[in-house]
Amino acid sequence: MNSFIQDSAIDLSLDLQQHYAHLLVFPQCYDSFIPAPHLPILALLDFTNLPPFDHSLTVADLHRFFTSEHCVTNDVPADFLDCSLPPLSLSTQLLNTFSQAYHDGVKSVKDPWFLGNLPFWVVQYWHDLGCAIAVKERWSLARDWLSGQQENADTDLAAAIDEVFSSLRVLGWGTTLRGPAAALQVLDLAEFLSSTPMKGRFIDA
């Protein structure tokens, strides 16, 4: 195969990837329903209007979310935003299989518990919102553990706990860490706020 044909194949692949990515971009008006990554962790925990996960759905239900029926609008009904979400593992799998499903002729998305067809961007919306919900659940456990340590804390420990809470008031839940902690994600810090044994990858970091 000559270089021209090879380059054309690469360009076609990139064009398809960009096309798939474009289909998954949700309208800007829905951004406000997803907590921004720079939102402080304690503010995320006060975010009360996040829908729950529907844990009755599993990866085994993957085929139920794609349909060959067309979706006639790029919008969604207002009550859809209050519906429960597929678990994060499922929405991640939906994202991973989207390009192949689209290539196979899928025309829209279907929520098993919701009437009507939905635009493709709903998959990305489910995933992004699901990430925020999963992070909130983890940090909620960490905050509860930290609060429990305050009950019998001596002066030094109480001061350390207050310092941690001060950090949680300013540290964004999805921001990038820098310096010695650059290899970690913000969510990894929640692992240190529990009584469970520290994972090996943190010890090696």
C-alpha cells in the first residue's frame, strides 16, 4: 500500500472519530445540571438535586439502550432530567460501544424506563453526570468518616481535621493535582479518609 492510501485511511478514521464525538456533545443549556469540576468538594456534597443511579440496570442491558428508530429532536422532555441514571459502569460501556453501534445503523438512544427516543448526546450526559454522582458518593463516605474522628480528637488531631475540611471547601472535585501529587486524582485523596488499608499504588506513588 502506498503512503497516499495509508494517509487517506488515517484521515478517514480521524474524521469518523470527530463525527462520533460531535454526535455526543450535549446542548449547552444542560451544562448547569452537571456540577462543574472546579466546584469545591463540600459544595458538591451539598448538591441535593442529583438523580440516583438505577442499580437494577446492568451491562447485560446494553442492547436495550440503542434503537434503529430515528429521534426527531435534539432536545429531551423536562421530566427526563429527573429520571434515575444508568450506573456509571453501564454509561461508560455505552460510550465505549457507541461508535460501533452507530456504524451498525443505530439511530437513537432509548431509556428502558422512559417512553420515546432520545438523541445520542444523552449517553455522554449520563456518563458525565454519573461521574459527579459517583464522586459525591465516595466523598460523602469520606466526610462522614472524618466527622466521626472529631468526636474524641485531641487538640492536634482536631486541628488537622479542621485543616482537611478547610481544603475540602476550596479543592475542586474534578480539578487536576500538581506537584508531588500530580500522579493522583482528587478522588484518590478520599481513600486516605477511611479506616481501610491503604492501597499499594498509593504507597508506591
